[in-house]
Amino acid sequence: MSIKVIVRNKRATFDYTLLEKFEAGIALQGTEIKSLRQGKASINESFIIIEEGNEAYLINMLIPHYEFGNISNHKEDRKRKLLLHKREIKKIYHSIKAQGASIVPLSVYFKDALVKVELAIAKGKKIHDKRQDSLEKDAKRNIQRELQGSI
């Protein structure tokens, strides 16, 4: 299996504490696939909702128009259906209701010929959590630097 990452949400790990990760397919139109093959997409402001307890949708994912498309080109920021098993949707739905968490897309990638979305159940970080993570990252970096210098 070959995996080619199209786009990552780099802010997700900074703004959220990731609790559990899932992989989902995504229902796309033909020109959207062609635009993704060119590596054009953005999930920075996107989020996932569950409607009626059994349908998951990706909102605000921006896939620009395919430049060689015709009049039937796709709408850039339309609501896109996520392809998950019903038991996964129920599990996600109950965990976000119980914990007050959000569902955040982490990355979009090609897995063989299929487009997949990695999503996570996440809780928002407070400012002091972000500072603590930054201090831990700096400490790890300093330890690595010291180990590299002693070799």
C-alpha cells in the first residue's frame, strides 16, 4: 500500500489534545479528484459534523476548481460526506456528546487510489496547556542537542 499525503492540518495538534484517531473515506466528484491529484486542497478551517446521528460530513474543506474542468466543475467548499461504518459514527457521536469534544480532520491522503481522511476526536487546549506542551518540546530538543554533542 502506498500512501501519498495531500494536505495536513498542522494547527490541529497545537490547538487540540487528540484523544482517538479514525480513518474515513470521502465521497468526491470527478473534478475534485483531479484537483487533489495536483496537490491542491486546504483543511485548515474545516471541521466535521454528525447529522441525525448517522451521517458524518466534512465542512469547509477547500478544493479549488480543476483548471482544465468544464462547466460541470465542482463547488469549492461544498459539504462532503465521510464514509464510515455506522458503528464508528455512533462511537464518535457518543464520545463527543459525553466528553464535549470536537471532531477535527488531521490529514487528507491517497491510499492506493482512494482518497482518505484521517480524523480525530479532540479536546481544545487552554493557553496553559499550550505553554506546557511548548516547554516539554523545548526540553526534549535540548536533551537531543546534548546527546548529539556528546557523541
